[in-house]
Amino acid sequence: MRLQGKVVMITGASSGIGREIARQAAAEGATLVLAARRFELLSQLATELKAQYDTATLCIATDLTNPQDIERLVAETMATYGRIDVLVSGAGYGLFKRATQFSYSEIQDIFSLNTFAMMYLAQLVAIEMIPQGSGQIVFIASIAGKIATPSSSVYSATKFAVIGYANALRLELKPVGIQVTTVNPGPVDTEFFERDATTKQYYHRVKPFSLRPEYVVKRVVRAMAQSKWRTPREINLPMLLNAASKLSTIFPNVSDYLTANVFNFKEES
């Protein structure tokens, strides 16, 4: 089992990609730290994984928009296991509407969870990993952090920021043996799209192109199990959107036209 003996902390573990990462990491022998606001769902998952894989699991109810909760998450993990080998930072949500329609509090709230919480947790975990001389930090970002589309302004901004932060953090931590990976999927078939009516309508339009969470997570867990010399800096899915993100850098005017007129799935035609 490729993660045997590794302590893997997962935020957003109560549903979606985070929950599936917990399942696949448990199958690979990892010791888990599961964090989310909904403690009852974490407990149910821990019970299932214990029965199936005999997985040691620490569940911690965590509001990642509260800095004290982030500090407590790291402190309790270190007190219990004495180390953190992998952090998978996966909590987040999206609001999709025109930039002119957002309230200031909505902008604050989404940045608080999607960006600021990821940054602060990564900082605290890195501080614990540095004396180990090893570790990996995985940010679940989005292809929206590489290609912005109409009605995704604030969500894309949170993910662009995470990718930029990860790129700098990677350079800082690589000399001390810590790897940093960003995962940038397109739409994934999870509860992410159940937030409101607008998000549900968007998902209905992109459902034929959406990714299965099991497929995305298989790539993530494979990256977690790699030697530090082979750890990917990015995982961009699917191939078509990865190519589109590269096109947007080389031919920005063409990319603007396509995203506004051909691939604009967030707004009704």
C-alpha cells in the first residue's frame, strides 16, 4: 500500500472530492485526519473506513473561516500523531453570477474559505513539515484558476490566487524537501453544484462534460504516493481544458472570444 504509515490531513472531507480522497487514501494505507464543519458526516465516514480498511482516523470539526479552528486542527493533529505527511486542502465553494451582482460580504466570504483559509493552513502545516525534511501540500484549485469565464469572476479570482500562492510556496519549500501540487479540474460531478439554483442550472449544461470524482482523485492519490523527485507540480483535467488553458496564454484574444462565445456555459444563451 503506497501511503502506508503516512499521516494525511484532508479538509472538506465530508463530501465531494475530499470524501473520495479519504476513501482512496485509506485503501492505500494512510492514517487520516478529516476536517469539515459537519462532524457527523466525518464520523460516519471514519466508521466506514475503519470497517473496510481498519483505518486510523482523527475527525475534527473545523470551520476553516475561523483562524482559531485552523490552529486547533494543526495542534490536535500534531498532539495525536506527531507529524503531518500530506495536506490535501480541498474545502471551497463557488458562486456564479455577474461581477456587478456581488455584495462585498459575498466576496469576503468566498475568499475567506477558498483562499485565505488554504493559505493559513498551508503555512501552519509547512512550519510542522520543515523539521521533518519531507511532506507534500496539495491544493484542490480549479481550471477556473487558469481560465476565467463570464459569471465566474470571484470564484476564478479565488483560484487564481491559490495557484499563484502555491507556485511561490513550491519554490520556498522545495529546498527543504516539501513538495507542493495544485489540482485544477474542470467541472466534477459532486455536491459542489447543489448550492443554489443558478449553480444547478450551470451544472445541467456542463454535465455531459463533467468528470467523475473517482477519476480525479485517482490522479491525486497517485501524485501523493510518488517519490518527491516525481511529484507533479500541477494536475490539470480534463485534457481539453488543459490545452485551452495553454491556448489562453499563447493566444489570449482567441481565448477571450472562445470563452465568451463558445464555452460560456454559466449564462443562458
